[in-house]
Amino acid sequence: MTPLGLVRIGLASLLYILLGALLSVAYAADTKASTVMSHYILGSVYEKTGDIDKAIPEYEQALKQDPQNAQVHLSLGTAYLKKNNVPKAIDELNLASKLDPEAVEPHAILALLYFSQENTSAAGKEYETALAKAAQLEPSNINIYKSLGTVYLHNKNYPAAENTFKLVLGLTPKDAEALFYLANIYDETGRDALVEQTLKKSIEMDPGYAQSLNYLGYLYADQNRSLAEAEKLIKRALEIEPDNGAFVDSLGWVYFKQGKVKESLSELEAAKMMLEDPVIYDHLGDVYMKLKDAPKAQEYWRRSLQLDDSQDAVRKKLGIDMKKEGTPNK
């Protein structure tokens, strides 16, 4: 099970808050610019921590002040994409590309969106434009490939995502982030041995890359092995990003696997306050069932299903007949 999906990939919110403070000083002489930047940074914080519903209004507020801001249109477009609102995502990305003719990312993401709609002609045109612009600006533009790869991954186009991140690694073999994403792809496609191997390589390339530290620790916990090492890895990740709710959930899950139920409950309750995610609620359900509090366990499993109704394992815990959705088994 991939730990909290791609939520765990986000950067620490503290970085964005600090950036906001610095930029506020830079823009202090321009009230309008300062307001735009404040909304944009707050939207980025919400998006990076997985709260897209709060990110979108902040980006929209920024655009009310500065409707010609290409970067904000791009961010709003990717936020809509994460909400599976493809028409609005396309509108915003097209605006971003028009307002900033030299931008690469809008064309790359539009290529994927058109491809998902089976509009191969438009997809090919956008992708060729993206690659041409990337070549003009920087022959080995890694960021464009990473952006495209993460969108492929988000949309579960695993072959395309894998090829894209392997291309990145061909250009920068020591890229810990690209290795992390590649491990995600291996996990999603059931290549377990490659997941561990790739995460270890990512950590070797960058021992401070928190996402890979957490991912490997969670992997060990989920497989109920190397639990002491799992705890060590996740605690290292938390030293780097102490306010990351996904990492706190991982630590709680390790404690549960170690039989430290009270410690597990404490961490998972803390994680729940930081981040609303179906995996956290599923874990809390398991802990309360271990504590013989079945009503509380079922409450959390139901909340988990409300956020993601595709979880067959959680349905089974609740005794829901998967052939007749919503009907409890007798």
C-alpha cells in the first residue's frame, strides 16, 4: 500500500510560510502585489498538504487582484486537475500558456489531458510545443519532465510515468526525487522488490530526502518486517518535516505493528488533526478494534470510506457486501 498516496510527496508547509514572510518584505511597497502573493502562497501551502478545496479559493482570490498572472493560472489549473475537473483545468492551463508564451509546464500538462480525452492530435501538438520550448530554454530541462511524469502518475498512466522518470534519471542519475517517484510507480504496479531497492538508492543519493525515508519506513511497517529500522527511518523523516501529518501517521502505524497500541493511538490521533486522509482513519479503526472498541473502529472505517469508497479491504472490515454496495453481510 502506497503511504497516503501522493500526499506524502508534499514539501514542508514551514518552507512556504517562510517564503511568504520573505516575499512579503520584498513586496511591501506594493499592496496589490503583496495581496496576490499572500493568497498564492497560502494556496500553495494548502495544495502541498493535500487540501485542494482550500487551495482553489486562495488561487482565485489571487487572480481577482491580478488576472494576468500566468503562474497563478498554472497553479489553479493543476489544482483543478487534482480535483478531476478537467474542463476547468484546461481553461486555466490555456490561459497560463497565453499569458506566458515561454512557459513549458502548461503545454506538458495539457498534452496529458488531451491524451486522456483521446484527442491525440491536440495532445501531440501540446507535447511537441512543450519539448521544443524546453529545448530552447534549457536542453536538459529536468523540471518539465518531472512535471509531466507526476501528472502521468497522478492519472495512473504508469507506463508513461515510468518512461518519463527513467528519462530524468538518464539525465541526472543521482536525482533522489525521480527515484522516489519511480518507487511509487513500482509500488502501484506490484513490483515489490524494485520498490525497496529504488527507495534505498534514493536515500543513498540524498540521505536527507524525507519522502523516501518515510516511504521505506512505511513499506517495512506495512509488510510487518524490519520494524526497528522502519521506526528509525520515519523518525529521521520527522526530524526534517516534523509537521507532516502523513509522516506522523507512518510512525503511528509502526508503533501499531510493534504492539505499542497506546503510542500508536497517540500518533494517529495527532496525524488526524494535521491531515484528513482515508488511510489515517483506516489505521485508527484498526487501533480501536485492537482496543476492543468496535463501535469506534467502525466509525473511523466509515469515515475512511467516505473519503475513498474504492477501498475493498475497509469494506471487508465493515462487513459490507461488495456485490451489493452498502448492504452489510449477515
